[in-house]
Amino acid sequence: MKNNEILRLLTSANYFSGFCEAELAEIIHSPKTKIGEYLKDQVIHLKDEPCQRMDVILSGRVAVLNLDENGNMLIVNVFGVGESIGENLLFAVRNGYPMTVMAATQVMMLHLERELVLSLCQKNADFLKGLLQSISEKTMILTDKLTVISLKTVRQRINDYLSHQYQLQQSPVITLDCSKKELAERLGVQRTSLSRELAKMKKAGLLDFDAKTITIKA
């Protein structure tokens, strides 16, 4: 990918909105910066691996997931272009990744070393504000996910997901951006449990669904 394309992608991250093109070019070419490319399903960071850098997603999607001792996988969240990984761990004393970070698609990332991130915070208030906002949002994501896992039934998790997507898509026909298997992982349930509950809700006249959509009927 050419430098001008990387510059364009960087501007989609709110961290860098306060930098001019020359400053962004300087960041890209810094010895404390690296461009990383990953294939779909490639592990980017292993659980308990020390966090040494902040990763800004330039293209593709990255999944943060938890694997239990039985091999069950829960997708905690999926991050896309302009979002980042690791900033909430970078300056922690216990800075090991609590979960595995994997490429959900082919991914390109900008890796910023800790010293560079600290320097950018000192130089640019917008960068610091974006960093703090992202750390706060990740705290809320984890809190919401723990609430879903610990307290809610499969149907409640489905309803919460559909309610959120309805607000985003402004339509009762929810277009899925993932497979049913991936949706089950995001909701923290077994694929068979999701299919069974969707079938029950369809029979009750609450929704209809196919491979790519779920239609809210009630």
C-alpha cells in the first residue's frame, strides 16, 4: 500500500484528526512505527502476551475473543477501520492481553510503540482526547459483554442485538455482517442454541430470518 493511501486511511482515525499531512507522514516513517499485515484468522496477539504497542486498524476487521478450556469461543468485540487495539493496556503495570486478538478478515495495522504514543499525547491534545475516549469505550464494551454473559438468556441476548442493530440500520430488516456461527460467538452462545432460539421466535411470529437477514415482526 502506498504512503498516500496510508495517509488517507489514518485520517479516518479520530486520534489523528488534529495532525497535518506532514505530521502524519512523519509518524508513518518514524522508527517507532511499523506497518503490519495479517491474513484472515491469523493471531495478532496471544492471551497474556505483554502489550508493547498501540495498533491502529488501517483496513479490515479485528476480533477480540476469549477461548475457554473446552475450546468454546466468545467474540467480545470486533473492531474496524480507524479503531485501535491495546491503548487500554499500553501503560498498565499488568499489561498482558486478557484475550486473544485475531484478524477477522485480511488486516493492515499501524503499530505505534509506547514511547511514540506518549510523545503524541504530549504534543497533540486531540490525540490525547481520542485515546482517553477509546479507553473509556473499551471499558464500557467489556462491562456490557460481562452483563450479557452473566445475566441474560439466549432470547434476551438476541433481542438486545436486534434492538441495537435496529437503531443503527433504521430498518426492521436487519442485514447481518457475519455468519450465524460468528453471531453466536459474539453473543456468547452455542451455534445450536442460537439456531434453536431463532426457530422458536420464528414459530412464535416474533421474527423471520434467512442466511443474510433477520426481520423483526413484533
